[in-house]
Amino acid sequence: MKVLVTGGAGFIGSHIVKKLIELNHTVITLDDLSTGKKSFLSEVMNHPNHTFVNGSVLNRNLLESLIDQCELVFHLAAVLGVKNTVENPLKVIEGNIDGTRNVLELAYPKKIKVIFSSTSEVYGKNDQLPFSENSSRVLGPTTTHRWCYATAKALDEHLCFAYAQKGLPVTVVRYFNAYGPRATATQYGGVIPKFITSALKGEPLTVYGDGTQSRCFTYIDDMVTGTLSCIDNQVNNEVFNIGKDQVLSINELAGKIKILCNSPSPIIHIPYEIAYGNGYEDTQNRIPDLTKANKLLNFYPSIDIEVGLRKTIAWYKENLEKE
């Protein structure tokens, strides 16, 4: 197949592009390099089945010309990161909703399938665990910018299923805390990149809040496997949790990374309001129910957190100075 990957030079996108090339697909990567890097595509950049286009999903004319060449779209281009949600909510809202609307509108006339990458953030602060795909969404007030990303991605999903109702083949995947090589602290902003960077530099590992909040971290190879399994048209017009249900508190994560990096770094705690300002609210726990993905995608994530962390740390040791 000929496939378009938006945001394909980013952390998750670059791994998907590489795997698609390995599977003999022809791939067009579209990325404006606002967070992605060409170096993430170094293994496939000059492959005969790969074309890189420096551009944005907000450029409708460019996007239309690329979608018209393809049979499938992986839409990963997004504006994300806690810092953005707090400091630039308009960028988050418009960047996500406008980009997704463009992709869906332009794919619709030819009924080109879209696989849309959403997020576990859409569940908000629901405390009924684990989260199944039909769990209720519980969010804070609209006056708190922290919730704008979850809201924007949820509206993206609504757009996806509105177009699905009109006949566009769509599959939505909700990612749960991806990590691995290329998830950089400066671009991706996740807790694992931040902790690893600090540990390797001998700087304090900064935990926000009391550190008892838990997450289920998913190694990138498992994430890619789950995402690519959605190519099958048997799972059109469905939404899936893609993650691993191995639970780890942020305190436990910091301790593991400190040990695996053989780091002298202290672990310190600071209040959320110091990091993100007054009114910031974190979700205490985020655990996926994988029953649906197990059954319909045959998705069973296999990479243990310690194995994945060792691989990620090894990548950082080679690439930290380039950051």
C-alpha cells in the first residue's frame, strides 16, 4: 500500500514509518519538524519506498495532494505536552482540531482509511479503573487549561466517528504513556525522558506532587504493533486502548531509572503549582482495559518495563549530547 504518515518524524511516528517500510509499504512522511526530527528517520530517509515532505496538516493544499496519492493515512500529527496545554492552550486546541478536520475532510471523498492516534488523556480524572473504551470521561472546569488537550483530542475522535457515520473507514487508537528511543525530553516532554536525562546528567529527578500517582508505560515496539494491527478493515469504525496494563507509580519509576542508570541523582518532590501554576490538576491513575484490543486486534503487549527502560537508557547514552 501507499501510506501517508502525518507527524511521521516524531517519536511514535518515526517508528511507525520504519516498520511500514520494513513491511514493504510505500510511505510518505509529512512533518513540519516543530517537534519531530529528520534524524529520527535516518534509517529510512533515503529508502526508495520513502518520501519526506516538510509541511503541516494545516496546509490544506499540500495535504490534499498527498492524501490523493495514498490508500491509507496514519494521522499522528498533534500539538501535545503539558507545557503547551498550560501556556498555549489556543495552539493546542486549534492545532489538533483543525489538523484532524483537514485530514478527515480530504480523505472522505475517496474513502481513504484514517487511523487516528488519540490519547488516554481523554478519560480525564475518571477514577473507575481500568478504563475501557466506553468509560465515561470526567474532566475539570474549562477555566483550567490543563484539560484543553483531552478535550481537543476527544473532539478529534467525535470528528472521526462523525465521518465514519458518513462512510469513511476510521479506526481510533488511544495511547497509554508511550516511551522508548526517540522520546526526547525536549520534544516529547514525557516523564521517562525527563527522568533518564536527569539521571544520566547526575541532576535531581523531579517528581511533581507526592509521586503516588500511577501510570501504565508502554514500550514503543508494543505501541507500533498495536497501531499497525488496525490496518485490518475488520476493525473499521472502532476505538482501541493501546497500552500495557503493568502499573507503576511515579516514585517507583524514578527509583527504577535511578538504579538502571547507576545514577547518584537525588529524587526530589515539588508541588504541581510550582511547576505549572495554580489550578493544575493531575490524574491520579491511568490503567487501560485491554480486553477489546486483545479480542479484536490480537494485541498482547509483551515488553516488560525494565527491559524497555534498559533499551531506552541505552539510546539516551548514545544520543544525549545531541539533544
